[in-house]
Amino acid sequence: MSAVRPRHAVAYHFFNDADTRYQIYKGIRETYDGPLSMATDNMVWNITRNGIVERMAVSPDEAWDVPGPGMAPAPDRSRKSEYTEFILKGRYDTSDVEALWLPEFMEENGLTEKDLSVGE
């Protein structure tokens, strides 16, 4: 978070309960002092140019998904990316790390560069 310096950081994919949240928070605050959310289920962020508002969604308790009337359509790969130039310039370069494992992973799973170009 300190390297990226987001407008609002979100800590997620951890057990956000009384036994873990305070140590996670303390660890983050050792290097990052910006706006921070400790994500939990049903947390929502309204993001605009003027600010970011964190809130909790209102939904029925334990509302499990139900099957739809049919399969979801495949993505339209001919659609132009909607990433702005600002977003593209802010990408964090991880190519040095990816170079260590990505080629072997792609070979093991029969993937090509085209398989990785979703959304671009």
C-alpha cells in the first residue's frame, strides 16, 4: 500500500474478526498511513472523482445464489478496453515477478498470451 499510495486502501482476503483484525491493522500502519478499509462481507465503496464513501450493503441474511434461467453469455472480446489513460499509467509493474513463474504455469495449463488479454 505504501508503494502504490491509493486514494483509499482496502485490506481484504483475511479473517476480519477480533482475533486477527488488530494485528493486521497494526502491521499495515507500520508502513502505510493513508485512508484504509478493513474489508468484510457486504462492504461497499461508492467511488467518485470527489471522494470515496464506505458503507455496508443491506441484504437478507444468508441469501444464497440461485441458478439463473440460462448460461451467462461469453465476454465480447471485440469490445474496446474502458481503462482510462490515467488508470493505464498507474499500473504497478510486476513483470519481474511474473517472469519467475508465469511461463511455466501457462505451459502446464495449455494457456497462450491471448488467454491473458481479457479486458485489454
